[in-house]
Amino acid sequence: MTDSQLKVFITGATSGIGESLAYVYSKRKATVGISGRRQDRLEMVSEKCRELGGNPISFVLDVKNQLDCKNSADHFIDKAGGINTVIANAGVGGSDELFSGSSSAINHILNTNIIGVTNSILPFLPTLKDQQSGQIGIISSIASTRGFLGHGGYAASKSAVKFLADSWGYQLNKNNISISTIFPGWIATEMTENIKFKMSFLMDSLTAAEKIVSAMDAGKRTYILPWQWKLIVPLMKSVPRWLITKFSV
């Protein structure tokens, strides 16, 4: 397959990793489905994709909406003439607001980061199965390693999609569809721009996107970036709960 025959659909493509993924594939002359909630950002990203040599098809899309996701998938496959790669990147962070008396904040995180992934990927699978080829990418997080103080919803959602990908892999691989789960550490995006403390091994989103595409093309089932987190993750798992509790507020 030549790069110009690539047909890639990316959720959460109006900023951060998703936006950068759209640019990486556009440099390869791919037809790129870019989706997100902000029309103005979609127009900006689409223009840059064209400048880079890509063929963008944009969708105003909230991944929590199952019907809209299905319609967008069908429309993309029809207009692009097929699908090769789907990347479920859309996601949100935030605190649990544990003592607020309301589950709204945590439900928003869980619905976006888990239901959003299933809504984004499953509509494309019948086509990928019929053609017996394709790639799936799911953006998880190193936060999936263990429960994080004040961010249980985010950690749980990223752990959930990790296990979804692991479970799906058995059936997908039998149909020649690769699935890669990506575990980013700190990446410079809108989600991290307001964080005040020093973020270790911070990586820019374009470098991250290039590494993610390379990992997916290599058929890696899991991929952690930056590489330093491969050493840190086992240590995170071993930190005793009493120590975390002692320094909590």
C-alpha cells in the first residue's frame, strides 16, 4: 500500500496528540478523517493538513454520541473509499470531585474516555474484518498503572481501555487487524498546559505522534512514551499506599 492510499480516522484531532497525528499522516499524503467538537479548530487543522499534502475530511463529533459516531464512520468509509487505520484518541482529564455530592464530573470522564472509545472503534470493525486488514490505536496513559489520588476516574478509564484492547486483540489478530495500546507520559497538550508543577520528561505532541505512528506501523501491541516511563512504571506500582496517604491533603 502506498502512503497516498492510506485512509485514517482520528478522534480528538482538534488539539494535542490527535492534531499532531493528523499532520503526521498528512505528510504521508493520507486521507485523514479528523473529528472533534470545535468547528473552528477543525477548519484550522484541515487547512494545515492540506498544506502538508493530506486529504482531510472533517467531522464535528462528540464521541459520547453513539449514533453520531456510527454515522461519521459510515460517511468516512464512503467518501474515502475505505478505512485502514482508526485511532481512538479523544479523551478528557480532571478530578473526581469526590466530596462534591455530584457524580457529574467523574461520569463525564468515564463516558468520554471509555464509551467514547467503543463508540469510535466498533463502527469500523465490520469493514476491517471484511477486508482482513487494518490497524487500531487506542490512547491510554501511564495513569492506567494504578489508582491516582483525586483522579480515580481518569486512571480507571485509561485502565479500562487498556483491558478492552487486550481483550479485543485475540479476535482482531485472527482477522489480520493489529491493535496497539499507547501509554503516554507527560505530553505538551491543552490537557497539560495549566499544570503548575514540573512534568518529568515532557515531550512535544508532534514528536509523540511520530513515535506513535512508528509503533503502530511496527505492530507493537503496547507502547510507552517517552522511554523513561518504561523504567518508572514498575516503581509506581510498588509505592506503598500508606506513603501516598501520608502526603495527601
